[in-house]
Amino acid sequence: MDMSTPMGQGPKMKLVMVGNGMAGVRTLEELLKLAPDLYDITVFGAEPHPNYNRILLSPGLAGEQTVDDIVLNPLDWYNDNNITLHLGKKVVKIDRTARAVEADDGTRAEYDRLLLATGSNPFILPVPGADLEGVISFRDIADVDAMIRASSQYRHAVVIGGGLLGLEAANGLMKRGMEVSVVHIGPWLMERQLDEPAARLLQKSLEEKGMKFLLQKQTAELVQGESGRVAAIKFKDGDSAPADLVVMAVGIRPNTELAESSGLHCNRGIVVNDTMQTFDPRIYSIGECAAHRGIAYGLVAPLFEQAKVCANHLAHYGIGRYQGSVTSTKLKVTGIDLFSAGDFMGSEGTEAILYSDPIGGVYKKLVIKDNKLVGGVMYGDTVDGAWYFSLLRDGKDVTELRDHLMFGQDHCGNLGHQGINKAATMTDDMEVCGCNGVCKGDIVKAIREKGLFTLEDVRKHTKASSSCGSCTGLVEQILAVTAGGDYYAAPKTKSMCGCTDHTHEAVREAIRQNKLLTIPQVMTFMEWRTPNGCASCRPALNYYLISTWPGEAEDDPQSRFINERAHANIQRDGTYSVIPRMWGGQTTPAELRRIADVAEKYAIPSVKVTGGQRIDLLGVKKEDLPKVWADLDMPSGHAYGKALRTVKTCVGSEWCRFGTQDSTQMGIDLEKVFFKMWAPHKVKLAVSGCPRNCAEVAIKDVGIIGVDSGWEIYVGGNGGIKTEVAQFLVKVKTPDEVLEYSGAFLQLYREEARYLDRTVHYLERVGLDYVKKKILDDHEGRRALYERLLFALSVERDPWVERAKEGKLKHEFETVAA
Amino acid sequence: MSQWTDILDVNDIPKLGARVVRHGTLDIAVFRTADDEVFALEDRCPHKGGPLSQGIVHGRKVTCPMHNWNIELDSGCAVAPDHGCAREFPIKLEGGRVWLDLSEVSRVAA
Ligand SMILES: Cc1cc2nc3c(=O)[nH]c(=O)nc-3n(C[C@H](O)[C@H](O)[C@H](O)COP(=O)(O)OP(=O)(O)OC[C@H]3O[C@@H](n4cnc5c(N)ncnc54)[C@H](O)[C@@H]3O)c2cc1C
Ligand code: HEM
Ligand code: SF4
Ligand code: SF4
Ligand code: FES
């Protein structure tokens, strides 16, 4: 078979792309990954350059990067992928009947699919003199060249437009030695991203750098000088200013000229649907020229989202819809930290939290509506931008965080970065991601060499920020410094993983509503795009199934992470650890003797007391596990699972002179009742006998404190990478109530949390008030929750007993000799 | 010279799972996909030597249990952006039995 044609369907289809810019070429890259041989590809680009990083024009102008530095796809890339490239040729006609395009020099190309990625045009003010020599815009390499040339010959530059682009142009020209004035019609700078106080701070620091501002000025005319070149700018109020170079940065307009002339429906952009298709089904459009649900995006990140979807459809996979993006902004002027996102001005029904330190040059405003963060502006200190943005995007309930919110993520408990929070001051050998041991230099190198753009890319390539996420802010800063610009943006909803577009919630709902009982059923029903998922969705699905249909859905060991399949923790050398359960941390001489015997018999190299009040046997060979369990004859400690781990207790009133309640017995009862409980993540409990709190209950998922008149229950604590203090839920009188309330809370968490969310994450999302409503106010509901938990536990067996004594899944522990 | 050896019944490997076959000191991970394809790789992840046999198998890939690299079963190579390959061994499935070419295995184990 001729491998160059897809499955012998004859000649390849022809794909023509008009516009050789960032969005278009990204689509081709995505397409080539999915279907490298589907199309003969032809690209027309009006500019004489291969695809380059337009965002880096600003640092380029400022002399921080050279033109060569910013090329993204060198000519070799087009060659290697057999792409026919027509540079410097502008397409002037689409013949939709003959399905061909024609360029200004007469070059023709036929298409089966056409992709319009023509970007946008700078808006030129219709004032007299706008066409004079020396009047330019800021859009491409040619503009930057013109500015650099002018800066070496002339002195006075005027930038019209005090938005993002205008200020970056002004900054660059100033760095090139020109005297720069920024003319702006609005009352303050960047009014689409900043409120007045933040804008004033920005203006002040730019003025300190030497920039001049002419606010609330309307341009009337550009005046010609003797040389024929522009010489001055005149305003409507009669003032004027010298100008040897005028840069217009007053906005962009989607470039729809070509589309419109060929009769495609346009409305402030080429109108596309959620698959990036125009009204002509053979023609797709993406990038700044496209209007999706009425919005033409002007930042790279959403365009890349579009590129992914478009490529998927071009590749005939037909999966995925673009549903719009939330975006945020940063200004790329070295030495200025600025961030804004969402509804930063505030409106009806919002309230704002403010922090202002005019002397220190720091200003922050967070806008909150219905207990959720809906917008924010930060100036001078933007380290937490990414964190705020994720709170905003996920629509998290911030009630509990409110008091600390302004002081950032660090203040909400965050270890492991030695307090470093400015990427720019870090040296290359300094560690950024403590979880995965990734240094700044590694990240910078990966961004440069692999051409990374998004946080996701960096996570994939370097593993930085892919674990606990507390270094996300730093990584984003490094990305901003290295790749330029800001690439935060994300789909509005988060899908479970790359195998599906559905959210965790949607999948759970479908499992419940339609009584799905196996992973293949879920995947068929929800139209998974991979045949059997991946290592991230399969364990989640397995948990959702067994927790929704206990006793009916069967556990699938092959969809469990190794620890939960082997029922022991894999160690770095491939051996395993065994931690038997000691109810409430209590043991007996007989148990200790058996542990000692087992350790000797199987030559277990290390015996350690854990922080969970039990004993860890480390370095057990996998083959020995069933025998070790049989000899120990103790219950599984589930120290390897997303399950109930330990219930830590203090000695309590039995012995302790301060004790008010029998905390040890309470702990034992809790552990016995909740034994074998699988959960979205690990679950740890503790019980202290009095408020001196020797069992450290404040950092447990459920913590109980005995007081004179009963028991206090705290929930959502966590001692991990980010320490979270548990919140008070309720005070009850009897041990039975402790069991019922704690159990109901845990069942609520089991039923509603996303897989891998700890109780604290779940609480952050739904809010404590919601949990109180469900557990404290609704007595029926609470009892029903508790009943459901008890039922689920009643069908679970001790996995060690099954494997040690009944030979279940023997193959897991046997090697085959050859 | 090849030395094809009958190793085990395909049903002794769980679907979407693996078994460890030991030859001297060399551990070989023998995988089975959902469609009953079998693959043999040295049981050492190209990243830091994690035991690939213990990973989650999906499609024709396995995810290493140590740091989640994805390894292609048919080539032994890591899926981009990661780099590196685990050694692959000749394997075949005949009449429900899994055969390994031990000549290749012995050469490596030696
Ligand atoms: C100075 C500057 C700084 C920026 N900073 C940021 C930032 O920090 N963060 C951010 O997210 N975004 C930033 N942007 C915006 C970002 O660069 C754009 O959103 C992005 O480049 C748009 O991609 P595109 O492919 O839609 O359009 P473009 O990259 O403009 O590509 C369109 C291409 O099509 C060509 N073309 C048009 N018509 C035709 C035709 N008929 N025939 C052939 N070719 C044609 C054009 O010449 C152009 O090369 C910045 C933009 C500029 C100018
Ligand atoms: C991000 C988070 C964490 C990870 C990845 C993690 C990982 C682990 C691992 C792998 C083990 C098992 C070691 C073995 O095999 O013997 C373990 C055990 C343990 N961890 Fe953690 N841990 C984390 C957070 C915490 C926190 C926050 C605490 C306490 C506040 C904690 C307390 C314990 C205890 C007490 C044990 C002993 C096991 C037991 O008795 O069940 N861990 N942890
Ligand atoms: S918490 Fe109270 S009861 Fe428990 S050991 Fe400490 S002082 Fe004693
Ligand atoms: S036991 Fe916990 S704290 Fe210790 S090294 Fe392992 S993950 Fe880190
Ligand atoms: S050892 Fe396999 S991913 Fe690290």
C-alpha cells in the first residue's frame, strides 16, 4: 500500500492556509501531531518572514531580544513537514466555486479545506496627516524596524494610545533613546485593564523612567515638516507637540477584508461556530480575525485553545468544542509588575477588598461577588496573580480565605520556597519546584529550546509545578520573562483529562443517573476519545464507580495505581512497605512480637515508627507481601491508598491527668467503623482528649477534641505542602453522635469531591456553610449520608486477608521464570 | 540464532496489565493490551529505572508508576516531551501462548 495516501483513498486532500501567523501555524502544528499525512499543505504569508513570536516585538523594540531570537518556526520546519510556503504573497481572492485562492502576484492554490488566519490590522485614526512618512503602527517586524531606524535619527516620538500596546511601544522607544510622549484620550492609562488608582501608580513609575503623558487629549491633525516627514501633532484643544515619529496604537480590527470580499459572513470578525468553522463548511478561521460567540480574542492563549479544536476537526477526529476563554493581562515593561483579570472595576452587587501602599508602590484590589472572586487588579506585587486567576476561573468559594486572601497564597500556608517569590532575582541553579527538583535554568532552557508557551507545556516538559502547584506563580513569571507576555488563559470548564471534554461532575452525574457500572460503559456512554483512558482518568472512574454503586460496580485492579493494586507502597527501589493497622495507635505485646518475627524472617531492612502512630516495615520484596501479611495477621493499614489512613489519638482520660474524654477509645471506634473506606484522596483522623490537643487534630481531615461537655468536630485540616487548619463544624454530646456527624461529612466528601481533592480542597470549593446545611440543618439527610457510608463499608473486605489467605489475584505477586 | 521459548499463557497476564518474567537477573515486563496484543520491555523506565510492569496500561502505552512518564509499548520509547527508550524484546503470541526470543534476552542479561 502506498503509505503517503491515507488508507488508499487516492491523493491527499489539500489544505491551504492564509496568514502565516501565530494562531495559524499553531493549528498546523497541532494538526501535524494528529494526522501528519492527511493533507498537502500550502501556506500564504503576506509578511516576508517565517512565523515569529509577535508578542516578543516589544522586548525586541526595547533591545532585549533580537529578531532572530523571536522566530518560532524557521524555514526548515516548513520544509521538514512538506509545507509549500509562499512568503511575501498576500492572498487577494477566494474563488469558493472553484475552491482556489489567488495571491497578489497571481499564484493560485486549490483547496479542499481553507484556513483563514489573517490576524488583525492596527486601527489608524482618520485624521489629516495619518498617511505621512514617519507615521506607523506597532504590529509587525517592519514596524519595529521602522521604529529602530527612526530612533537613531530623530528625537521626538509620540505614541497615540495609552493601552497595553502603546505603553510597550513607548517604553521601547524610550529605551532606544528617544523622548517619548504618550497621548491618551481616556482619563487614565489602560482603562480596559486598570482602575484609576492602579493606573496612577503605573503612570508615576513610567514618569520616573522619563515618559511623558498627555491625558484626555484628542488628536486633531498630524503636521508635515519641511522634509515632507511628520513634524508635529496638533490636538483639538489647540495644543501641539513636536513629533518626528508617530506610533498609532489605538486598537486593532479583525482583518476580514478577504473573507468579506468572498461573501463569508462577518460581524466584527469572521463568524465561526464552536468548531471554528465559518458559514462555508470547507472554510475554517481562527485567531484574531475570527469572531467566536461575538468575541474576537486579542491574546495568544485563547487563540491556541482555538487552534487545538480546529486542528482536531481538520484531522477528522471531530471531537472538542471551543467554548470561549477567560483571559487576564500583564504588561511587558521590565521593572513593572502589573496584573489584571475579570471584572476588575466591580459592578452592581460586588464588593472590593483593597490594599494600598502608595509609598511602596503597591496596590491591590480584589473584587468579590457572592463569595467568589470575580476580578482583580494588582500593581507592584503580582506574585499571586496566577493563584487569584485560578480562584477566579474555578469559581471557588473564598469565604474561608477572605481574611488572608489579600496577602496571597503564601499567607494561606505554603512551605518549600524559602520565601523566594521573584523569579527575576533567582539564579539559574536555584530550585523552583521543590516537588520535582526543577531549577530555574531547566525551565528557561525548555522554554527556549522547545518553544513553550503555556503553563501546561512547561508542566509537561519539565514537571515543574505539576505536583503540589505552589510554585505555579514562579513558573508563570519565568514564562513571562522568557517567552514574553502572558499566556494565562484556560477553557471555562476543566475537563477530567485529555481523554474527554467532560468535567468530573458531569461524569459522576452520568454514572449515577444512568447506573453505569463499568469503566468501558462510562467511556462508551460519555464518548471517551481514547480506547481505554489514561493513567489519570482510569483511577478516577474506578473510584467514582465503586463509591456510587457499592456492591454492584466491581473494583478494577488494573485501573488502580500500583500501590492500591499491590496494597502496599512502592518505594524508590521497587520494593514495598507494609504498615499494618493498629487501631487508634494501640498495640499489644503479641502484635509487636509478630512484627519483630516477620521483620527477621523476611530480612526486612528497616522498621520505623510512623507519624501515624504505627509501625512501618520498609523494603519488603513484592513476592513476599502475601506471606508477610499472613504472618503478621493484622488488618491492612491502607497507608498505600486513597482511603482511611490512621486515626491518631492521645492517651486521654484513661491515664492523662488533664483528660476530659476517653480519646483513645473514641479513636479506636472511629477507626473500626471507617476501616476500609476508599475516598477521593487519603483521609486522616485524630482525637485529642482535651483542648491541649496532643494528637494535633487541627491538621486532620476530621479532628475531634474532647471537652467537658462533649466533643468538638473540626473538618478540612491538612498538614501537607500547604498547611491548612481544620475548621470548626459542630459540637456534639455523645460518641455515637461523633460517629454519625463525622461519617456523614466523610460520605458527603466521598460523593461530591473530585478525585484527588483532599477534604480541604472540597471545602474550598463548596464552602463550609454548604456542608453545615447538609450535615447540621438536615437531620434526615445526615442520617441518610451516614447510612450510605455504612452500607458501602459493609461490602468492603480487608484486602490483605483476601490476598494472604484466599489467594486473590495471585498473579500480582508472582514472577515468571524464563 | 533465535531461541523462541514458550513462557506463559496469555490469560495469566491481566488485560491492561503486565507480568514480570525473570531471566537470571534481568526482569522483563510482559504487557497485554485490551485487544490482546502482547509486548515485552525491559522492566526499567528510561527515566530513573522505575518498574514499568507496575504501571497503568492504556491503549498501547504504559504509565510509569514512579513519575508518570508514558512509554509506548511497541517501541519502548517515552512519549514526547520525555526522551529515552526501554529496551524491547522480540515476543509473539501463538495459540494463546506467549513466546519470548531468549537469545536476545540472554545477550542483554550477560
Ligand atoms: C507588540 C505586540 C505585543 C503583544 N503582546 C502580547 C502579549 O503580551 N500577550 C498576548 O497574549 N498577546 C500579545 N499580543 C497579541 C498577539 O501577538 C496576537 O494575538 C497574535 O499574534 C494573533 O495571532 P494571529 O495568528 O491571529 O494573527 P497574526 O500573528 O497577526 O498573523 C496573521 C498573519 O496573517 C498575515 N496575513 C493577513 N492577511 C493576509 C492575506 N490576505 N494573505 C496572506 N497573509 C495574510 C499577516 O501578515 C500576519 O502575518 C501582542 C501583539 C503585538 C503586536
Ligand atoms: C503532599 C503530600 C504527601 C505525600 C506525597 C506523602 C507521601 C507519603 C508516603 C509515600 C508515605 C508512605 C511511606 C511508606 O511507604 O512507608 C507516607 C506516610 C505517612 N505520611 Fe505522608 N505524604 C504527604 C503528606 C503528609 C502529611 C501532610 C502528613 C501529616 C500531617 C503525612 C503523614 C504521614 C504519616 C503519618 C505517614 C505514615 C503512614 C501511616 O502510618 O499510615 N503525610 N506519606
Ligand atoms: S490532649 Fe489532653 S487528654 Fe490528650 S494527652 Fe494531651 S493533655 Fe492529655
Ligand atoms: S514520607 Fe512524605 S515527607 Fe517523607 S520523603 Fe516521603 S513524601 Fe516526603
Ligand atoms: S522512573 Fe519512570 S517516570 Fe521516573
